[in-house]
Amino acid sequence: MSKLVPAVRSGDVLIPALGFGTWQLENGTARPLVEQALAAGYRHIDTAQIYRNERDVGAAIAASGIKRDEIFLTTKVWVDHFADGDLQRSAERSLEKLGVDHVDLLLLHWPKPAVPLAETLAALNEVRDRGLTRAIGLSNFPSAVMAAAQAVSKAPLATNQIEYHPYLSQKTLIAAAAATEAGTSITAWSPLAQGKVAQDPVLIRIGEAHGKTPGQVTLRWLIQQGVIAIPRTRTPARIVENFDILDFDLSEAEMAAIFALARPDGRIGNWLDDAFQWDAD
Ligand SMILES: NC(=O)c1ccc[n+]([C@@H]2O[C@H](COP(=O)([O-])OP(=O)(O)OC[C@H]3O[C@@H](n4cnc5c(N)ncnc54)[C@H](OP(=O)(O)O)[C@@H]3O)[C@@H](O)[C@H]2O)c1
């Protein structure tokens, strides 16, 4: 069985299509789980300043013995640190906590109108120019704000990390990212709809045909589209389960059946500032 995770070209870097998410893994819980994920084969770890676990994630990476350049590490700048100077200092603090001299990807966590985009993007580019991150990108940026951010960014915006799973279409935003000159990829957060996919009859039926679970079918559906998925679990067996998606393909009909699960009320997490609007679907 092949365990080679495909990489998605994203701006000027390659991102492993499957990563391990660490939201809500606080108070020391992230360290053993990230260690297990690395042992299971994950080479892409997603954290954020606001997750309060950068030290634990860094400790797990150090303990793994895996070479730094074999791991794709992402963190995200929280919205309070979007001003020039503050952003750069917050990135330095993240590196200190993570115990690394650079991350692979540094994202703006949510768009915020308080600081002009041009100021924030210039600060983010400076962090990249100083070598503190290999690539920069966005999270939760609707297509209009994504375009505005790219227009004022010297470096390509590698990814837009957004909520995406079978119940939320995101057709417009995915097409907009695919059309960018920068080559912005899409990274799916809450790829398992926070566990809801496990009870879905359509996903259960498709899984049965392949000897796979509904979670595995969902993650396969994402990476088969060229989307990057970063599932999270506190359950050791599921760390392995969620990585075991590289040895089967979904048919066109199966892909279409999963796309058909999208519904207007499918969004789970919405912290978008009132100044912005989600794309229609
Ligand atoms: N950029 C952003 O604004 C943003 C927002 C949210 C999340 N994220 C990132 O995306 C990552 C993933 O999103 P998420 O944590 O919200 O949700 P998720 O990965 O969609 O779902 C996690 C939930 O699903 C359960 N689960 C995991 N694997 C499963 C499986 N194979 N079958 C059934 N249930 C399963 C987990 O339960 P157990 O733990 O009990 O196994 C957990 O309750 C986060 O950890 C974070 O890194 C980013």
C-alpha cells in the first residue's frame, strides 16, 4: 500500500495534501498526539497562535527526530497582531515557542478591517523576506478580500484555509483560488464537519464499497479534488485511520454524490467580521 501523500502546488511551495490539525488540543494534549501523527506518517502540522499549543507542537516535532525540512509546519497570526511591527514580533514569538528558526507557512487567521490590508500584507511579506517563513497565506478570506490581499502582496499567497467539507459547497471560493495567477491552493478546515460525516448514510454506503470509513471517504474526496485536508482527532486509532486514504480512488459518480450533500445551512464556524461577506456558495 502506497503511503506517499500527494503535494499540492501552492504559490511558490508544495504543501502535503494531508496534515494534522491541532485546534482545541490545549493543556499539553497536543504533544503526544502530534508525536503519534508524525510516527503515523503525517508530515504537515497545522497550529495557530490562538490555539495556545505552539510550545507543545514544537516539542513534539523536536522529540520526533524527523528532520525539520521533512515537516511542513503552519501557524497563523491572530487578528490582534495585524499592525506593522506587531505582526513581525508575534511571528518571532511563534518561532520561539515552536523552537524553530522558520515555519513553512504563516497565515492571517481571519480578515479584520481594523488595520489596512496593505499594512498587514507588507508586514507579512517582510517576515517572509527575513526567512522566518517559507510562504505566506490567508485563512477565512472570502474571494473579494482574497483578491484585494493578493493585489497588495509582493509574494504569492500560497493557500486560503477555509471551512470545507461535504455539507458546505465553497464552489465560488475554490474556483476563485484556482483562477489566481499566484496559484493559491485551498486548505480545508473542519474537513470532517467536526465528526458529523461519521453518521452520513451516503458516506457510509460509499465507504462500504471500498472497505473504508465515512471519515476516510470524506478526506479522499477532498484530496482527490486537489484540496489540502487537516483533520484533527484526540483518538490514537483515528490518527492512523485518517492517514489511511492513499490506497483507493473514488469514482466520478461517488465524487458527485458527495458534492450533492452540500446544503445552504452547512457552515459550522462563523467568526467573519461584519465588514465582509461570504461568497454565495
Ligand atoms: N483556520 C481556521 O479558522 C480554522 C478553524 C477551525 C479549524 N481549523 C484547523 O482545522 C483542523 C480540523 O478542524 P476541526 O478540528 O474543527 O474539525 P474536524 O477535523 O473536521 O473534526 C474533528 C472532530 O472529528 C472527530 N473525528 C476525527 N476523525 C474522525 C473519524 N475518522 N471519524 C469520525 N470522527 C472523527 C474528532 O473526534 P475525536 O477527537 O474524539 O477523535 C473531532 O471531534 C483544526 O484542528 C485546525 O487545525 C482552522
